[in-house]
Amino acid sequence: MEYRVLGQTGLTVSRLCFGGLTIGPLQSNRPLAEGVAVIRAAFDSGVNFIDTAELYGTYPYIREAIASAPQDIIIASKSYAYTYEDMRSSVETACREINRDYIDVFMLHEQTSRMTLKGHAEALSYLCDAKQQGLIRAAGVSTHTIDVVRAAAVIEEIDVIHPIINIKGIGITDGTTEEMLSAIRFAADCGKGIYAMKALGGGHLNNMADQAFSWVLSQSGISSVAVGMQTIDEVILNAEVFSGQTPDSQLWDKVAKTPRRLLVEDWCVGCGQCAQRCPMKAITIRDDKANVETEQCVLCGYCGAYCPEFCLKII
């Protein structure tokens, strides 16, 4: 496994970051022991970096997995909190539930514009104070927009940016792949640590995963790439790719051809909360039921967290 320094944070992270969303309740909802086994397989492959979020519900998996980790594991989490006190609660909750005195990177979750960043000024202020107190080591933002990457690049208090980027530009909401790459390089030149998300476009690029991974790993300015993994086979395959090895073709076929989709259960009442929250605008309400535009959906699963009837799930 290769490692890179994450901007000016002083944190050395594996090129492959374990994307924690997929093992949790918003997606595969693995039993605790199974999810922990997948994370530990990543550790065994040299991964030392985990991406999660308060929304994901995966802190119990991480707590159990790192309890016997052979090395110091770097953890990045996120929260939608926008007030000082709510962000304090988010950081304290993460520390308590992961059973650590600190979280390495804590971010403003899913920032959509410069105005959104301004609206989260109190939360960012708390993260700066938490950094001084040793509760976090770096503050950051996650985003699907070029606008936020460029804005965050010149905000002194922000250390890390977690943007969406892939070879086809799937999920970038305000421009092209080349425009996002330009913004990422600008942010990296400003000293920000960059770790990417959605290199496979939420599963849309699974049939060209080898090319998609090679492409993102060749881009300058990106220290690490978070990849959602829910099986040990996926961990083995991705670790081999990120380590410059050539995986067995049968393993490629087994992993790449496993379809995923957003399931809307029959009991959906069409309340529309999922559509309002979908960052990709991939859900519409028709005939009193949620309908998914598969070409737009990046399988983030965030919609499921806001469904009062529990009828949305990535399968």
C-alpha cells in the first residue's frame, strides 16, 4: 500500500481510504461482526484511513475494529451541525462512540455552496477550538461542488477537502470533471489535504473500475481516495489495485458485476422528504411514491436517513 501526507495536516494516509458508509444501516446494514471483519481485512491490506459520518451510523463498527488494530488508524468524520454547540455535541459523540480522545479529521458534511459555508461559520468556529484543545487534528468540508472546493481552498481554518471526482464527472453538481480537477489542484496548491470520493460514480462505473481507479490515482493533488467496501472480496480487490498489483480476473468479475440499486419499498407514502434531501435531485414523487432516476443516483443512501417509513435502502 502506498501512503501520502494529507496536505499540511501532518497525517500520513493510505492511498485507499475505507469508505464506511456501505457497511452501515443506510446501505448493506451488515451485522456488527461482519462489518468489523471487513474493516479489519482493510487494515490487514495496509489501509490506515477510514471515512465515516455521524449520519452513517457506523461508529460501533469502527470502535470494535480499531480496538485490535495493529497500527494507529486515522479517522475522518462529518456532521451536518451548523451551530457551535451542535458541532461540539457531534465531535463529543464521535469520540465517545468510537472510544477515542480525539478524531483525526472532522468536517462540515455535504457543503453545497459558498453561502452554505457561511451559514456553518459557528460550526467551523467550534472545529477550530476543538483543534486547539486536541479533540480533532484537522477541520474540513465534504462537497459535490466545484464552488465549495474553490471557496474552502482560501479559508485558513479549513485543512481538508473531501470532494467528489471521477473520470466521467458523475455527481459533480455545478460543472465538469476538468473544472473540478482544476479546483482540486488549486486547493492542493493552497496546502489543503484532498481525499476524493465516488471514484466509481456511486457504482455507475463498476464496469470500468480498473480504468476509473487508474485515472483518479493519476491525478495530482489527491492524497487518498475513499471507496465504499462492504465485502472482504471488495477489500482484497481494491487493495491490490491501489497497491499497483493486478487482481485475478475472476475476482474483478465477481466484484464489478455485483449490481446495486436504490430500493423503494411498496409501503412508501410519497411524503417527499427523500426528494428534498437528495443531493443529486435523483428522486421525484410520482403517483404518491418515490421514484428514482438511476442515471442521476450515486447510491449515497442519504435519503434513507430521512425516510419516516424506513422504505429506502441500497441493495
